[in-house]
Amino acid sequence: MGFKIEYHKLQIKGAVFMPKEYLDLDEKDRMIISLLKDRPDISQSEIAGKVGISQPSVGVRLRKLKSKGAVSFLIGMNFKKVGLYLAKVDLTAKNTAKVLDSFKGCPYFLNGLIVSGKNNLCLFLVGEDISTLEAIVDRHLRSNPCATDVEMNVIITSSDSLVFPVRMTFNNNQNPPCGSEGKCDNCPYYESERCLGCPITGHYRGTFW
């Protein structure tokens, strides 16, 4: 029997916030989610045997869980295995949407989170070396008038497998996707070999992309 919560509208300064839809999970749903968490490639027939329901019932439940967002499959790379560097960048942004928009085409960019508190934006970047990640943060965030209190930390390890999607193919373009006026070939970070460059522009010294 699922634990049910009664939701109410929340109103703050004239804005009405509606809570997300209640998932209404039962014990079999929880077992299916747990099995998929441990083994994303487990077959529906195996799930049926472990949960004690028919395979068609598993299919119906999976469709319901997917439609509600309780189950989602992500194809990506395992941070603990691929040997890439992962950086978490916390900052205060005057315009979070504008900062996020400037990174949406960047191959080094994984995801961005708008959070509460003074540092209201958290970005995740991935790359082959720390100096390139530091150069990206220096040039595109620390010098950005929309951003202050920029702090970059490199993730040392994770307690469990951490899978992240990485863009591996893109259309080459002479203009960098970040919209930067300067290009890699006249960038001081690239010229001094502190940055591997942008794979999209063709000015790239790395081997990953």
C-alpha cells in the first residue's frame, strides 16, 4: 500500500505553484525500480520472475512508470571508468537563463542546475584535463559580467557509478558555440597550451572528441 500525501496549492507573492503529480507507487513498482537501478539491462522476464507477476504486467507497469518520470533510461559514460575529469562550478548569476544559454552548445558542458541560496547556479563540465576546464571557467564565467563568486571544484571520485551523457558528434563551425567573440586560434589560453581548444571549431589538440 503506497504512502499518500495530500497536496495543496502554494502561493507566494501572487505566484501559484502546483506540486508535481503524485506517483502512487505500490510495492511491486518499488521492486521494479530497485531491480532496474541495480541492473538497467535486466529483462522483463527476469523482473516478472523476481516480482511475481506476468511479463505483460511488467510491461504495463514500466510504461506507467516511464510516463510519470519514475523510470528513465540514460545512455552515457561511467565517470568511474572513462578517466575524464568532472568539474562542479558554483556561482552567483544575475541572469541564470543567460548563463545557461551560453553553454548549451558547448561539448564540455554536461548540465546546469538552478539552485537556491547565494550561489544560485551549479554547472557540470567534463574534459580530458583540468587546465582546459579551468580555462573555460576563467574565460566564460569569471570574466562574465552576469557571474560572480565563481568557484570550481574537480570531482575526485563518486561513491557509486555516475553515468553522464557526453555529446560525441556535432557539426563543425568556425564560430564557437558559446558565442564568444574571440576564437580559439587567438585565445591566450589556447596559444599558451593551457586549453585543448574547442572540438567544434576545429582548433582542438585533444584525442577524446
